[in-house]
Amino acid sequence: MSTAIVLYRGDKIIPYYRLVEEDIKFMSRDEVKQKLPDILGKALARSWIDDGYKEELKQDIKWTLERGGVTLPEEYDCVYEKTGGKRAKIIVYEQQPGSKFKLRVCGFTLTMMATR
């Protein structure tokens, strides 16, 4: 997590949006599975109303999460997917050391439902 007073990427000042009250550094797969879906829900919900945030999320999910106070282990990768008219989803993978294969840890999508 950056300690800069004003966050920036390249020469662009980045608006600051916290995903958690206190910084979180995940250390295990169980922690990721248990706590990350709620955090990804906040991130996806924010992307519905903030096009700039959505673009940051699409470009680099891990960086966007870190800027919001959430650090994933280095061997984790996050993929932003949106196909057709469907809602976006984020899938979290763990790269196994010494292997070219990735293990899917969890995935998250938000669905808006209207009721009477």
C-alpha cells in the first residue's frame, strides 16, 4: 500500500476509495475465500456508479484493491470478465509454485434484482 499523501499512477492523481476500514493483507487461501467476496462486492458495486473506477478495476484489479487497502499474496491473480450483456465478474486464481496451472479460488459477480 502506498504511503503517499496524494495517490498517483504515472503523472495522474488518483481519487481515493477505501474498500476496508483498516488495511488487510491476506496470508492464506482460507482468508481469501472467507473475506474477499464481500470486498469484491464493494468494488463491483462502486464500478456500477463510477466509470473511472470501473476502468481501473478492468486494467489492474490487484492494484485497485491495494489502493483500497486490500493486499493479496503475490501468487494470486484477479481477472475481470464481462461477456455480452452480462454483468461483470471477478475471478481470483492462485498460481501454484513451479506450475503453469492456476487454481480457481473464488469468483464474484453482482446481480441486481427488482421485486414488488
